[in-house]
Amino acid sequence: MRKRIINVLMLASLGLLPAALTTGCAVTRHQETAGEYGSDAKTTARIKTALYKDPLVKGTEVKVSTMRGVVQLSGWVDSEQARDRAGQIARSTPGVIDVHNDLLLPTGR
């Protein structure tokens, strides 16, 4: 009886082995290549530098993420003009395909 249980467990684990070994590839799908990552990192750095230099936008309060040329701006700004200016800076940066401007204004103003 014990030998039969061991055999069943061995067959079950051998049957699941191919599935376990091939599902790891699903994790790497839809991720950036090393070249894309480097390009996106440069784009992010250019945008952050421009935001730091701009007197209207507080660059320290804006988070910039880039994935395959699509930029997302998040964080806080003091005014609608600063929000618009940050989006304008991001759009004018080389390598940017699209900008998602998710910057927020403090409530109560």
C-alpha cells in the first residue's frame, strides 16, 4: 500500500514538472528589454532634470516613470499651471510617445 502511494505521488509530480518549468516564461512577457530599459531611464532622467530646472514645477514633488516611451507623472504640484507645465516638459522630451499626467493639486485651494 505504501509503495502504491509513493508511485502515485511520483507520477503526479512528474506530470506537473513540465507545467512548472514552462510557466516561468509567462513572467517575462510584456517586460522591457535591456535596450528599452536604458532608453526609458535616459528619458526619465531628462524629464526629471528639466522639472528640477523649471521655476514653476517642484521637481522634487513629481515622480516620473517611463515604460516603452510612455511617461507617467505622479505626485503633487501647487497649481494647475505647474501641472500643465510638467506635462508640457514631458511631451517635449525626445523619446516620449505619450504622457499620462496624474499630478494632483492639494485639496482646499
